[in-house]
Amino acid sequence: MTAFGISILHAAGLITGQAAGLSFVIAYATGLDFGPVFFVVNLPFYALALARIGWRFTAKSLLAVTSISVLTTLAPQAIRYDALHPYVAAVLAGFCIGIGVIGLFRHGSSGGGVGILAFYIQEKTDFRAGWLQAMFDVVIFSMAVFVIDGKAVLASMLGAAVLNAFVAFNHRTDWYVAR
């Protein structure tokens, strides 16, 4: 679901926040493919995850990021997006990525490095992870204005808001009865 949502964003020329957003900005600015960029952007965070969270989380996250990288690269060969309205694409992608993120969280992994860094900083300083992630997103969207047009940035911000709201309202550990 996460890769599907990211492929929708890419086809519509949009971005999202976090490590995926940074990867989009780099990919759009350089012409490189999103998948390999996303994989490389996440590499530095695995040492931190291994040291702070553990090998199991790190291995699952590496598998998730690798899968997202490969599937987003292959998606345009399997799915055609001929007519995507940017705001519809942003909302749909926000929901799809949100579903994927919740699934990753539910199974003890992550789809990106900024969350790992935010978790670590919160543990060390009590600075809330959500605030750090929001600050990172402000930087990402500020950089995006140099590589995509203003309307695409606004649509992307809507998609990021949908994603974050969806996760905030639907990710609750007390809802997982299989624990």
C-alpha cells in the first residue's frame, strides 16, 4: 500500500514528507529514479535503529524500505495513471500510504528514517517526535518549491495532512487484540 501510494504521488508529480519526501525532492531535482534514492536516503538511519531499537526492528525496516524502493520502481510498468487530478491523487495517496504505515508499525517496523531519528531524539531529550517530524516536513516542502510548481506543493501538503491525520486517528496499540 505504501509503494502504491508513493507511485500515485510520483505519477502526479507530487511529494510527501519525511524520508520519502526528501527522496522525491532529490529525484525530481536530479532526474534519478525515486526507488534507489529512497533506499540510499534511508541507509544512515539503520545504524541508529540498530543501536537504539534493536536488530529485529532494523531488519524489518530494511526489508520494508527495500520492498518500497523496488515496488515503486516497478509500478509504472504495471499500472498506468493517465488522468490524475493532483488533489485527488494527493488524498488517495495519503490514505494508501497511511494504511501501509500503520501496517508497518503494527508489525514492528518502519518505512523510513526520519521516524527512527525522531524516536531517538525523543528518547534522549524528551523533544516530541511528532514536532521534529513536522519541522522536517516544513524543510522538505520548502525545498520542494524549487523543484515542483506551487500548486503541486499545495496538493502535496494536503496529501501529507491526510496521511498524518489518518495515522494519528487510526494507529492505536490498544486496538491490536492479537498481542
